[in-house]
Amino acid sequence: MSGVQVKGLCPGAYRPMMSGDGLVVRVRPVCARLDTDQIAGLTAAAQRFGNGTLELTNRANLQIRGVPEVHHQDLIDTLAGLGLLDADPQVEGRRNILVTPLWSQGDLTHRLTRALIAALPQLPDLPAKFGFAVDTGPAPMLTDASADLRLERSADGVLILRADGRDDGRMVTPDSAIPALIEQAQWFAGRAGGIKRFAKLPARLPADWTTTAPAAPAKALHPGTATDQGAVYGVAFGQIDAAALADLALRTGATALRVTPWRLFLLEGAAPAPSPVFLTTPGDPLLTTDACPGAPACPQASVPTRDLARRLAPLTRGSLHVSGCAKGCARARPADTTLVGRDGRFDLVRKGCAWDEPRHRGLSPEDLTTTAV
């Protein structure tokens, strides 16, 4: 990764990150949900203060791209007015909470999420990327998503608190769940040293914290399907055209938007509808294709990425990752085929990550589109 600058910062709303196309401002919707006023306001803000692009992250957040520094405070004021921003920047930075997308108003997931948000000021100082998952439906849906402490159910419906990287969790009740989570976060903070994620912590947990296994994971959601809550749509590369999202929400009569960590969103109260912009077919190859913004949006990328990824997705066997540089921001795990930008051309990695040793170097986009990868 020589010559690559690793920033190590998750862009928040109060602490945005500068990219090649302006500031990246992260919005953390409460309970991963936006009502109709918030949908309209956020999509309008992305067009007014940014470049009209929203990004759906693997932590079920939304990012506004291309915000000039001079407009940052105006955007902050707008987000606050929409109820999409905590008044306390410290609390805002701690609100890394994933929520299973099929929750219902007033159910256990909803109640625990609200209780956890209220308890955030009681948490110890934790690493910036330390996060939580409230995944208390009949079966966990967020098993593969990034979280350090998880509230889940066991196979017989018992509520458990499980540390990431551990097979079993600790039995809790709805009343004791949040105090136990705070206790476990404090336990981590006292032993972490420089370790930033619970899964990397070698210390053995107390025996009564690892007694109960979670239920088997639920079936994954797919675009083009209907749930009890609404219709599911996919987002290629997690990149959303704000105007297209606003139009789809209006056209389908959606009552709210729910975001997920899988480049999918759910429109509450809407039936599936055709869309020329969003993915509506299960198994679409773009769902297994990752690509960062690339050049010129990212100053560290030497190549454009997403147009090439769209052309290669239907031609590629297995998963595909097109990275503008060796950081591999769009995908931290191995892909069957990884293309890494270097000096305006691409290196090819098989079954690896962007920083792994390539099998071929210096390939042009023409080389890649005329030869099966």
C-alpha cells in the first residue's frame, strides 16, 4: 500500500471527510428510518448543498457527497431541522447502531433501539468505529454486518447480548439488556489498549457472558420482493441519485424509507415497482460487485471505477471488486476478482483483497473488457 494515505476516519455530520468531489457528510437515520418529510428534505439537501448523490453505507447510514465547505453549516442546520442530527456532536458520533430492517413500531427492537440511543452518554470512550446491532427479530439478520455488541435472540426466543467474534452470548431481559450492554462496553474499554474492535480482543469474557447461542440467521432480503413492511430495492455500489429516490418514493406512495447495510432499501407501504435506476431483480450481478467512487471523486484513485464495474459485472464469474487504489475501501474481504487502480491502469488479484499480491499488472480497461475476468 505504498503511497496510499489511510485516513482512518468515518465521516460524520459534524466531522465530514474531504474527498475529491468535496465534503462527505454522513447521516445516521434513527432506527434506520426516514419518514416522508425526511426523505423529501434529505434528497433536496443532497441536491442543494451537494452534488446530488447519496451513498448507502455498510452500516445503514446515508452519506451526502460533494458538499463545498462553505455550505457545510447550512447543511448541518437543515439536517437538524429534519430531525436527522443529534444536538450533541459527541452523541452523534457514538450513534453507530444497526437495526434489523423488519422491525415494527413499538416492538422489542424498536424499544431497545430507543433505549440504547438514550443511554449513549453513559458509554465509556470507545473507538470511533465501535458499533452495536439491535437484531431481535425471530432470527438475526445482521450476523455478517459490522457491529461489536449484538442484541439477538436464541433459537428458543431468549434475548441475548453477544460480543462480536464470540459464538455464544449472555442471557438478558428487556429491562437488563441496556445496562448489560453498557457493562460489557466498559469491560472492553478497560482491556482494549490499542485494539479497536471486539472481535480482535483476545481477552476471555466472563463465563456467564457466553452461555447461549443465537438463532440461525434469517434468510437474506432481495431486491424486487415485497415484505410485510414494504418493497425492497437494490442500489448499485451503494450510490443513490437523490432526485431518482425522491421520485420513486412519491411514485410508489411510500410512507417511509428504511435503509440496510446490504445496499438495499425498503419503501414502507409500497408495492414493488419497475425502476430504471434501482435494482429490482434478485441475483442481479451488481449486487455482488463492489466499486469505490474512483477518480476523480477520490484524490487517491488513479482510475475511474464504476463504469468499468458495470461493464464487467455480467461478464465476471463470482464476486467482483474494482478499487481505485490499494486501500480497498469498498470491500474489506476477499473477492473472486479484484481490480486495483495503479498509475492509470489496473492490477488483477484473484480471490483476494486490493492490497494483496496481483496475478497480473498494468492492464488497461480494454484488456479487461475484451478478456473474460
